[in-house]
Amino acid sequence: MKIPKPAFTPEFRGLAVKRVKAGESVGGVAKELGLVEQTLRNGVKAAAKGTSNGAGNRMVTPEEKELSRLRAENARLKRELEIVKKAAAYFARDAL
């Protein structure tokens, strides 16, 4: 089953780039926020060149920010649940 690609706001991506520029690792920020590492690297490079495509072009409401964060958290929790299900099935099969 293919997981749909999440849509992150430009402000969300901009904040992720700022965290990387502040000294955090790309991998750590990407994992925490549910981003693909290469996408975040591309964003950092684009911001360094000044060619980021329109971060901040439109106002994002606090509700939209919260929704984006909750979607990322939901995706992370779904991945964790899949791991737990697979582990439970493995150990249940092993107990027989």
C-alpha cells in the first residue's frame, strides 16, 4: 500500500531549513518532522542560493500549521504501529 505524499506548507519547510541552518542535523530534523532528507537538503541549498520558491507567499493560519504538524505526527505514528504489528506477528508465530 502506497502512503500518500504529505503536503507541507512553505512556512513549515522554511522553519525546517532555519533549524538546519541553526546547526541541527538534516537527518534529525527530517526524521522529526516527517520530511524526506533529500528534500530538506534541496531546500537548504535553494535557501542558500536565494531561489527558494516562494516561502511565505501566503498567510498560513495557526489552524493550518497545527493541521500540518498533526498530519506529520499521524504519519509517524502509523509507521510505528506497523512496526509493532509486525513484531507482534513475528513473536506470536515464534511462540507456537
